[in-house]
Amino acid sequence: MSTTLKQMVHWRVVAASVCGTSHVKNEQLCQDAHNWQVLPDNILVAAVADGAGSAKLGKVGSMIATTAAVESVQKHEISRRALSSDDFVRSLLTNAMVAAKKAVEEEAEATSSSYDDLATTLIVMVATPEGVAVAQIGDGVAVARDYQGNLLALTMPDSGEYINETTFLTSFDSIDNAQLRLWRQPIVNVGVLTDGLQMLAINMAVGAPHKPFFFPLFEFVANIDDKSVAKEQLVKFLRSERITQRTDDDLTLVLAALHE
Amino acid sequence: MSDTLRLDEVVEFAENPEPRCPCVLLLDTSGSMQGTAINALNEGLQTFKEELVKNSLAARRVEVAIVTFDSSVNIVQDFVTADLFSPPTLSAQGLTTMGAGIHKALDLITERKNLYRANGVAYYRPWIFMITDGEPQGEFEDVVEQASLRLQADEASKRVAFFTVGVENANMMRLGQIGVRSPLKLQGLNFVEMFVWLSASMSAVSQSKVDDQVALPPIGWGTV
């Protein structure tokens, strides 16, 4: 039975990155970026990145990193069968991070910039109806919800001791120190966000995702009719006064729901 | 799906405490500060409060504590957010037990960080801002030496940022040996301008983003 059901489901995805009010004020570019693809066999790959505020080319770094990470996963022509091997999943995510790092370094060399000028965080997620895997360097959070309504933080913000520090893809040992998480459980929703939304979406003291934040958003993405309208609504939400009162940072949110 | 759906009306936010930006003022209240110096310092503290609360984020994020050192060391003000900070009126007498004062300030920071961690409060790198018109006096030399070693280790491991401001007859060379950063020499008794700067700096730090190189305002009130 479950086979027929799962063949009928498909991913509905909505994602947006918007510029924080502090960056608007300073006429800076939004330094967040995201990229996603639904690959054959119901495999969703998504990447988000937050270019460092102090990096001259933070926007370039985050765009290149997310594009390269998604392309790397895409090139492997993976199947859900292959993803049943933990080793395969680990190498898939590691390769995606390596590809992203290499792409950023090549851009730095091509433009005679330093790696620090393109410093960026990176989260790469691969999700199927049977589970989800994430690799994360630096800040931000990836979450997933199972059929029972359990909402799990797959990763946690890696912000060092102080809130204004984090690790970056461009750091020499970034890939060795990345968080890797694999959750094998039938899932219905995944979400990925950058640090601008962290304080609104996560109960930091217990390190748990805030259900009243995610559940209405998951409901929203599950019921999308028109993709461009949905994206507009998400952008409007990220720019709403309720959010900008609480954070002036760039914001990125990727939401996905398995829909029958 | 209706295009009139307003996500901001249905999505609720987690309630996390504001990140905190702790700042200890470590103040010399020895006898030599008596008179105009201590009055100017008191006036400066008022300014510090006024300037911090002008910035609504800084008012909620910057936490001020005051430790004084003379013949003894006193916590005049334990950590309090800027909006609730009520500047004390300090008086000056006695010796200059600076080493013990530095130890106390570092202890306070350690305790505060433990409290932040226990309560899931994010925080910025703490600052200690020491103001003195002299040099250590009236305590054993090894207390000063221990304080200095501890301070240097804490700076090296980024546990704290320690700034020293020398007033008038301060022994700048001796102060330079105690801390890691070069001490700054206050011009005259320009405490008001110094505290305006400190407030602006704390405001900048308390709103800095991940890995921002925090650009501090230029120092117009003193010299290195």
C-alpha cells in the first residue's frame, strides 16, 4: 500500500531570501541565497547560505555555494535506493560541500579576491519521503517533521561562544567540522533557514524548533496552488512588520511539504 | 489557496531572551581621585546611561556592572540591563587595590557567562573597561601579577576584551604591562565624551551580526 501512496506523493516547495532592513538602510545587497531542485524519484535537494556581513563579496559567495552544492547532488544521478546506504549519503553531502567550497575558491581566484571576501555559511539538505540528510557549516537551522507531528531540529546554529561569531565554508577545516545529520523516518515536511530567523523559529534554551512557527508555514506550503502567488506571500511574510520589528538581518526560508 | 492569506497573522514566534552584551566598568575610587576627578567620573556615568537608552536595542542588550577598587574591592552595581541601570554617585578614598579589582571583574564575567549558558541566553564578548589615575598600590605584588597573567590568558582566548583608560597622573607604562591592549590616556577629565564613545561602541557591538568586524567609533577623548 505504502508503495502506491508514495508514488503518488510529490514535493511542494516554496522558498525566498529577502534583504534585512539593516542592509536596506546601508544599501547593501542581500547576502543570503538559496537554491533547490526536485530530482527524479521524489528527491528534494535544497541549499541555503548566508554570506558574512563583513565579507566584501558575501552575496557572491552565498550564491555560488548554493548553486554548486545543488548541482553537485544533481550530477550524482541518485536514486532513493542508493540513498539507503548511510555511507553513500555521507559522501554525497561531503561532495556537495567540497564542490561548493571549490567553486567559491575558484571565484576568489578568478576575481583576485581573498577567500574571506566570499565567506559564507552553507546548509545542504537531501530529503526523500523516507528520510532526510543535512550538512551544515555555520549558522542556521534545518528541521523536519514526521507523520506523527514530531518536529526535529536536524542541525543547530553553530555560532561559537559569542553570538556574533560563526564558522564559514571558506575556513580551512570547515568540512571536517560540519554538522552531518541523517534521519531515517517517513517525513512530511522539511524546512531550512538562515540565522536571521533563528531567534524566531527556535526555542534556543532547549534547542527545539518552535511548532507554532513551523506548522502554519508547513500547512501553507502543503496547500500551494499557484507557485508565484505562494512565493509572493512568503516574501510578504518575511518583510512584514512583525518580523522586521524583531530582526534586521537578511532572511531565508525554504519550506517543503510532501503532497499526495 | 487564497491569495489573501496573511502568513504574518498565523505564524507565531519563539520567545527567546535578547542576546546580552556584558560590560564591567572597573573604576579606581582611591584617594587621588577625590574632588574634580570623581565628580567628572560620576557625571560620565550619568551620560553613559543616557546614551545607552537612546538606542532601544542597546538598552535591552547591554548589561552594565560596576566594580570599584580603593582599599577594598566592591561590586557597586551587579549586572543590569542599561534600561534598568541607575548610575551611582561614587566617592573616593584609600589605596589602589587594582589587582584585586581585576580579579573581581573577571570573576563577575565568568559567573555571568555561566548564568547566560544555564538560561540559553546568547551573548557577545564581554568588555571590561578600567579607569584609573594611578597604579596598583596597597596590595601584594603577586596579586597584581596573578591578575595580569589571568587577564592576558583571558584576552588570548577571547574570553574578554579589556580596555584601560589612564587619567591625569596614571602610570601609563605600568598600566601597559598589566593589560594586553595599549592603555588610552584620557584628555583632561573628559569622562563625558569618553562614555559617549563607550556607549556608541557597546551599541555597535550589541547589534553586530555574525562575524562582523565591529567598527568602533574614533576616539576623540584620549590618546594611545
